[in-house]
Amino acid sequence: MRWAAMDIAGHLVATDTTGQIDEAALNLLIAAAADDSMVTAAHGIDNLARFGSARPAWHSQILAELFRVETTHRPANCREVLLSKVADALGTLLPGPSEVNRAAVITFLNRLAMNDGRDGKKASKILKRLN
């Protein structure tokens, strides 16, 4: 899925009342979030958050993919940027997830908040907003 198509699907999923944007599109975004290209991964992460906001039933699957970004093998500066995107995505999804997923999100954000970079600052800001 190209960036523009990902972004269009991400914005349209909130208005899709007939379920035309389905798990096939979700799977394409999951693949994009894991892509070697940082730009493609960033678009995938942003749109996974949009999909999660529109489709709460997909939260567990989306969260698993967002959490996986932390362990991907990328240069440190790329990882920091993508983790910053993940923090934004998680902030978008909160307080929506179930209690189990919410606890996992908060644990993940607490771990990110210990970082000195942009990702840690965003995670800290989101955690403050929750309290």
C-alpha cells in the first residue's frame, strides 16, 4: 500500500459504516509499520492509530504491532523517531483499550518515558495527561 493510499484508508476508516475497509487493509498497515523504510513505517504507524480508533475490536492486534517497533533493528535515530510516532499512536488510542490492553500501553509508555530522546518526552507527556 502506498503512503497516500494508507493515509486515505486511515482517514476513511472512521466513516466506513459498511465495513469495506477490512482486515486486509489492516494487514497491509501492519506490514507497512514493519517496513525497512522509515517513511513507510511512520505512515503505517500513524494509520494503525486511526484504524484502532475506528475499530476497537482490532486494538489487541494493533497494539502488538505498535509494541513490536521497540524491538526492530534500526539505527538509533530512526528508532527514536518511530517510537515517538508509536507514543503518539498510543496516546490517540487511550483511554479506549480494554483494561488489560490499557495496562500494557501504560507499561510501554513508562518504559519509553525513561528515554532521553523525543520518544521519552512524548511518552512522559501522554502519561501526565492520563493522571
